[in-house]
Amino acid sequence: MTRELTVLDEAWPLVRPFAISRGVKTEAHVVVAEIQDGEAMGRGECVPYARYEESVHGVSEQIKGQTGAVAFGLDGFGLTERLPAGAARNALDTALWDLQAKVTGQRVWELVDLPEPTPTVTATTIGIGTVDEMEAQARDLSAAPLIKVKLNRDDVVQRMEAVRAAAAGAQLIVDPNEGWTIDELTCFLPELQRLGVEMIEQPVPADADAGLAGYDSPIPICADEACHTVTDLPGLVGKYQMINIKLDKTGGLTEALFLARAAEQIGMEIMVGCMVATSLAMAPAILLGQFARFLDLDGPLFLKGDRPDALVFENGRVHPPPTALWG
């Protein structure tokens, strides 16, 4: 019996609009790959991202283009030769890992020789709003151990002072989503340091980060949009102290594991991040938690609803995925 590939386009409404420096979203648009092999089914979810010139239609067509290869035994290593890094490859790669787990009766962490994951602290994110709105969100999250704050270039210090006052005990990291210049970064840094910010994620555009070379920042700077796969690492050394690994950038768990291990070898710290999506998209990334200083997998918390057998988020921690969800 050959394996059958099904591709689904889904929209998941958000609890409230979510704003970052480059726009506002009210739904999470995801693409799901399902691979049926007899009674076993493997699933993987991705989020097409316009920042990387991806669309739901384009990603769906990329996945459907692998129907024949999937039917005749495609695996994750062969997939890297057939599709570029990105959302489409992620959905297929994680579906293939899930299928292998279902067929063999093993968990994916056993298949890739990783220790069993345990409940791990994950960031909870505050989107851009007014100072009062962001203070209110921080107050609601005051017991969270780790908070990520989305910023643009407006009212940066006032917003962060409000968040810090409302969540005095939380670790804070910030994400301007490429929204600052080097001069603005230099201006904001002393105040962010005063407020106890522990990491700044991609403050300047990825294609305009030359000014970070040799930049002496008292707060670690993390490459997000500037880091997709292992091939990006050499160009990041000397500019960034951390990288954000997202499966939709690496093109799945296979490449993400290569990237995590390579980053460890050169002393680059790791954050594991996500797009806004369901628990199915988060589940494979949980396996990378052992490599990470920061885990940021709160995507499902923005949704009005989630999948059956969803991840458990409790006291600022995310639990490993149940078998029925993934892996």
C-alpha cells in the first residue's frame, strides 16, 4: 500500500487582535499535511509567512507537489533535497516524523536520540498596544516566569516601564521584529538594561544588520529573521549572541536539529520560537527545548480554540505533547 498525502488549509480565529511592528492579525492561517500509511497517520502543521514571500496557496501547492515522492517512501533527509527551507518543508518533515513514530510505536525524541522532554518554561507574549493596554496585559501575566514584549519604535521606555511595574518578578525579553535602527537600539539599550531585559530579538532588519558586527551590547541580541538554517550561522558570528530556531524557517525538525547542534558547537545560545498556530505546530519544537536558553512556544494561547489533545500550558510551562497530538 502506498502512502496518501492530504493537504488542508485552515484558519483559526484569535482571542483578540495581535499586533507586532509589521502589522496586526486576527486569524492564524495554517497549512496541515497529513500522511496516511495503512492505519497510521502522521501530521505536520506550518504557517506560511508573507515576510518570507510565502502564501497559503503557494505553500499548499508546494506540499501537493510532493505527493508522488511521499507515496513512494520519501523521508525527511530526502525532503531536504526536494524542497527549500520554509513552511512547506516544515509541514511535510514534521508529518513524516509523526508517521514514523506512529508506525514504530516510538516517540520522536527516541528516534532522534534526545532525552524525554519535561514541562519547560515558555515565554508568554504581550502584543503592541497602548502603554495602559500593555500594562494591563502584564498585570494579567504577573505570575508568568518569562514574558516576551513586542515593540515598535514608539514609547519603548514607557511601555517597558509599565510592563516591568506590573510584572516585577518576570524575566523579560523584547522583540521589535526588525523595527529599529542601530541608532535607536543604542538609544534604548541603557533603559532596557535598567529594566532588566535579558534579550533583544532581531532589533534591526536582517538585511541591514552590518552595524551589529562588533557591536558591544550589554544585552544579548538574538537573530530571528536573519537565521534560517545552518548555512546562515557563519554570517551571524560577531553580530548576534543568540539565534531563534523556528521550524517554519528551518523547514522542519530535521534541519532544526542540525542547526541547534551546530550553534552549540560554536557557543551561540539558542531560543526556540514559533508563529501563532495550534498545538500541532508547537509539538515538534518542544523537542528542541533541551538546547534552548529561552523557549517561546505560546502560539496556541492566542487562539479562541485549539486541537483535540492539545498541549497543556500550566504555570508558565508547556508540557510535552501527548501521542495523540504528535510524535
